[in-house]
Amino acid sequence: IGACDWSINNNSNLGSMEMAKAIGLDGVQVSLGTFENKMHLRRKDVQDAYRALAKIFNVGFTGLAIGELNNHPYKSKDYTDEWVSDSIDVAKALGIKVVLLAFFSKGDLKNDVEGTKTVIQKLKDIAPKAEKNGITHGVESWLSAEEHMHIIDSVGSASVKCYYDVANSNQMGYDIYKEMRWLGKQNQICEIHFKENGFLLGKGKVDFAEVRRCIDEIEYSGNIQIEGAVPEGKS
């Protein structure tokens, strides 16, 4: 069990490792970087610094994410192709198996047929490298399970799967538990975000006991990342 570095007040920051230790997490879902720091986790010296702190605090790397794709969309900014390609090298260097690709805000794919087509082609192009290195790119978006499967089937590579976020699905009105079982039984969930919007975990709209039953039924054994569970008015 890890947490996203942006959810523990250390977005793209080395301080996330000490924070993870203080919280009692197994590790951190680290960010590849920001536009401003030029995706700095691609640099060996930055990787070495993270590794050193991981050793000091006895925490690991439970995931890698490119959240900056929300502001610099994969579907329309060609320079992000390099970020996604390089994320494979970074993941391999840090012993991470799943890279989260974010599709929210400016990068939203919901009802964007052309944007989705572009993303599918880009994922097809990068799939051979991802497959060769044993890395999975997880698509996290506002899309339904069926819409995620359209992308996965269209790419046609085991290197692309759904990154399932229970709070996003709840917000969109999807049946979380049906979707998790349907995707999971096809082995199409690569990783899971535990999140509530406006509540502590277990105090909001998501039935986490049922989520746990889904996880057991689909025999999911990967990492779980706590993204956020902040009550209204709190930070």
C-alpha cells in the first residue's frame, strides 16, 4: 500500500519518502516530474537521490505517474511522447511495473473521439518498448469500463490496461463493483486508487468492504495507492 506523492504534500518532491515513512506506508507512487522541472525523475542523479532516501526510510516505490498529462495532454502535445517513452526507462530503473497516464482536465478523453484515436495510436507506437521492458501503462480517466476496454482492445497490447480509481467511477455514476469485477476477471486492472471526494476512507460514498471483496474475487495482487480522502473544509 502506497500513496501518491501529490496526496501527501510532496508532488515531485524527495520529501515524499520521509512522509511515507511517517505515515507508515509501504512506499510512494512517485511523479515523473513537472513541466517546470523538466520531468526530473528522468535524471540519474534524481533517481539516485530517491533510492538513497528509500533505503534510509525503508520505504519503496509503489508506482510511477505522469500527472502533468492533465495540463499537457498526451492527445495533443507531441513532446509528451518523449515523457511516456522515458517513463518506461525510469520505471525499470526504480523497479516499478506500472506507469499511470492521467487523462483529466485538458487531457480528458470523455466524448473526444479524435483525441481517443490519437492516444490509441500513440500507445500502439510505444507498446513494443513497454512490452520489452515489462512495463504497463495504466489509463486513468473519466471513461467507463467499456470505454477503457475500447482503448485496450484497440491498442492490442498487454502493456496497456485500466488504472482503476473508485472515486472517479463513483463521481461519474458508474457501478464501481460491477466494473471492477468485469475488468478484473479479464485481467485488465493494472493498479487501483483508493480515494474519496470530501470524506475519509470508509466514511463516504464508496463501499470499501465491497471493493475489498471485488479485489479478492478478481485475485488482484498488485499495489493499491491511497490518492486522497480529505473531508470538506480540511486540507
